[in-house]
Amino acid sequence: MRVKRGVTSHKRHKKLLASVKGYRGGRSKLVKEAKQAQIHAGADAYRGRKEKKRQMRGLWITRINGALKPYDISYNQFINKLKSKKIALDRKILSQIAIEDPKAFESIVKKII
């Protein structure tokens, strides 16, 4: 007896179309177009997750640099002196301190200068 694949493929198509619900035009209704749209969306999402990390690091650096303006020290000098004094604070934490607790940030800068 031969195996008919109609039920399996229908189930797979329904699952695919459910995942691309909300896409415009044939991308949400036609199986071939939906499959391509899903593949490209996944690739874009993967790339976006990596890019988000780069953007956040850039934001932290910008915030730290802005917080250092009143102390007349540049960002690269600040980071270099942090490393030479063996103060292990990463950029994320430094930017949070600069925003939420300027006095604590000032004390860190004073230790370095």
C-alpha cells in the first residue's frame, strides 16, 4: 500500500502560514512565497540580534563620554587609566552609574585622575 503525504504536507503548510501571519501580500498566503519570507526573516532576525549588541556598546560609550565632559578627560584616556589602575568595571555598568548615580561616577573619575 502506498503512503499518501497529503495530511502531512497540509499540516506543514498550515504551520508555515501561521508563522508568517501578518506579512503583506502573497507572503502570508502562498506557500512558496511564505517559505522564502520565513527564511529571510529568520536570517534578518539573527543578524539583528548580533547588531543590537554592537549598538548597545556604542550607546554605552557615548553615555560615558558625555558624562566625562565636565571632568575634561576623553573617553579613551579614561578607559586606559581604568585598566592601568586595575578597576574592573565594564562599559555597561559605567554608563548606568553615570546616569543613575553621578556622585559615584565622580568618585570613580577622581580615583583615576
